[in-house]
Amino acid sequence: MARGSTRPDYRLFMGIGFSDLIVGVGLVVAGLAGLLGENGSLITLAGGAFAVIGVAIIVWARNKLSQDSGSGGDRN
């Protein structure tokens, strides 16, 4: 018997977004503090990109969670 389609767990996506944000901010801080050596500016830019992507994932997941919460129940 075929199993029904499962809905994605947007809370998991939010957790991934928060971890991405934390790693990105950590890389930016380490790069600006001079802890990353010669190529610190490249890693700082990559950390900034990680942080921006993390924020985008969090916003997207929160939007999807709010859409799902408003559509519950029978609408007869």
C-alpha cells in the first residue's frame, strides 16, 4: 500500500537556518578579529554569505509555518 505524501517539517528548516546563521556570524567575527590568517577576508565574506542564507531560510520557514497554521480544520 502506498504511503501518503508527508509534509516537510519547517521547524527542522528553522533549526538549520539558525545553525547556518551561527556558523556564519562566527566566521565573520573570527575573520574580522584576524584569527584566520592571510585569506581571512575570503572566509569572512563566505561567513557573511552563510549568515545571509541562514536568515533567508529562517524567514522562509517561518512564512511556511504561518501558512500551515492558518489552514487547519474542516471548512464546511
